[in-house]
Amino acid sequence: GAVVSQHPSRVICKSGTSVKIECRSLDFQATTMFWYRQFPKQSLMLMATSNEGSKATYEQGVEKDKFLINHASLTLSTLTVTSAHPEDSSFYICSARGAPGQLSYGYTFGSGTRLTVV
Amino acid sequence: TQLLEQSPQFLSIQEGENLTVYCNSSSVFSSLQWYRQEPGEGPVLLVTVVTGGEVKKLKRLTFQFGDARKDSSLHITAAQPGDTGLYLCAGLYNQGGKLIFGQGTELSVKP
């Protein structure tokens, strides 16, 4: 089945620095990737949707200059948290979807990245 | 803004009991999915329901999709400690293909 690899699984960074999270579709081409944020014991909140080769579409209330999303290829999307602050600490999860008609058209989730800003 | 109301948010029961989790919205979904998530991991798909009135079974789990495709339920029969986890419903809206999640139900099954 479709597999999505997310890296790193855990990262600790200092306040004010930037952190990049990678999301790769290993055995299919992801035409669309989604980035979610999850607080402890809470649900997943959609941050943005990205289609390969075009700018990401951000959900209301998500700062596009703070959460930079790049979807430069059909197998890789990155989320960069810029000038991180402690309130950015969270669990970030990506999801990838293949092209319509393909088996990978379902939503496949990565294993998440635990970001801690100190 | 699409909202998906999931209830209850927390549920603690004894092994062998039955339970039902509900997912409701004022919007119509093109499909609805149920996921289970373990701590520190991404959600894992349990089932997708597409047709209004559809019922799907997965061992002791029964999933229903409302006739109007605005609500869904997950029923677990004879819960076991291994069923403990976070259960999430997620609705797919036609616009942009976004998958929107409910608040989640944290289930704890005590032996």
C-alpha cells in the first residue's frame, strides 16, 4: 500500500530558530499534500493544502510567512517553521494523496513530527 | 467554515461493554472516514463510507453513514483493552478535497 515517510520524528530547537519537516511519498506520486497540527489529546487541525508546483493554500488563521510550505516535487513536501517560539510546540502531521483513479488516491498519513521549542 | 462535531470526547469503560461514538455536521460530505490514532503516531484509516445509509463492519466495529450524509457513528461491541486509543472521524468536502477532522474521542477500556 501507499507509504508516507515523515522526518524527523522528534526535534527540539531553540526559540528564534527555524525547523524544516519533510514529508515523502515512498511508492506513489503525491499530487496533493496536506499539513496538520495536533495538540495533546486534541484532533488534527488542517493548516494548509499544497499541490505540486503551485503555492500552498493556507487555512484561515494560519500564518503563511511563519509556516512555509514547499511542494517542489511529486514525492516531497516540506514544512518550515520559521522563527519558532514555544507556542509553536506541537505534533505536526502530513498527509499525501495520489492522482484520481489511482490506488493512492486515498489519504495516507505520515507518522508525525513532535516539535518542542525551548 | 465546515464543522464536524464528534462526541463524546472522552470515554472510559470496562472491558466487555459496548459503546457508540457520533460524528455530526450541518454540511453534506462526499465521504466520511474513521481513523484510529496511537500516541506519537499518525492516524490509521479504519473505514471509508460513501453512500448515504451505508453500514460497514470491521470485526467488532460497526460504522454507519447517515441517509443524508451529514452524520456517522462508530459502534464497538464488547470493547477490549486493545481498543484503547483516539478515534477520529473525518469528512471529505468536495471543495478542494480537504479532509476535516472531528474533535476526536479518547477511548479507555479498562480490564
